[in-house]
Amino acid sequence: MSLHFLNSPALNELNGLKSFAKSDFDAFDRDVLTVARHLFECHQYPETQAWKFAFRHAELAFPPPFGATIAHAVSAMVDALSAVRSRTFAYLPVHHLQAGEAMTQEENYLLLTLHDIRTHRATRARTHAMLLCEGGDCDRLLFVARSIAIITGEVDA
């Protein structure tokens, strides 16, 4: 998978950013996305060592002792995507002007997959995961997303 971050209004319009205000995502989902965005940046630009920011954000956003565990699981989600996707994954970097208000279509599918698992909608989660994985094997992604919901106690082990 190659990663591409959006940094111009023209690209934003072409890629159809989704507004958080028009979504059902909660603070947990948004914090997971922030962690993922740091990890996407780290994959694209390893020299940034952005994984450190991902883990720091998770430690601050999620109650102890779950921060690092959740960040590790999000890292596994990013790895699962890297293994299955062949096309570019568009994301907004954490420092992007619209990062706090919007998400790309791919980021939306990622959050929908996790949110659907957290709200016990397995069929919808699989559908969103298949879209995210471009029809490829999405079982690893679903397994890791489910593990996040287990960590938070929203899904039984």
C-alpha cells in the first residue's frame, strides 16, 4: 500500500472529504484516527518517527493502562491494511488544517469498520472492511479492530 496525504484544497475537493459533524463517530473513534494518522505518516516518512507521537497521543487520550495497548492495536490495523491494499490510501496528516473537522473516504471506512464492531454490527463492519481492503482478505483487519473493542470492554473476548 502506498500512502498519500492531502495537502491542498483542490485535492480535498477531488477526494470528497467527509465531515465529522455529519458522522456518528465519538471521541474514541476520533482519537483512534489521530493515532492512525501519526502511524500513516510514519509509514510514508519513517524519518519522522511519528510512531512516537501516535503512542503519546494514545497515552493521553485513553485511560491507563490502555493507551499503549490501543496504539499497538491501531499499528496492527495499519499493518493489516498495508498487507492487503494495492492502491493509495489517502489520509489527512494530523497537522492538516482540516484534520480536526474532516476525514478522507479511506479514513471514513476505517472508522466505520471499528465503530460498527464496537456497536455490534458485524455485517456492516465486514462490508466497510471489504471496501477498505479493496475486496481483498479483510479478516486480519477485522480481527485487530475487534481486539480494540475487546480492550475497551465493548465486545466480549
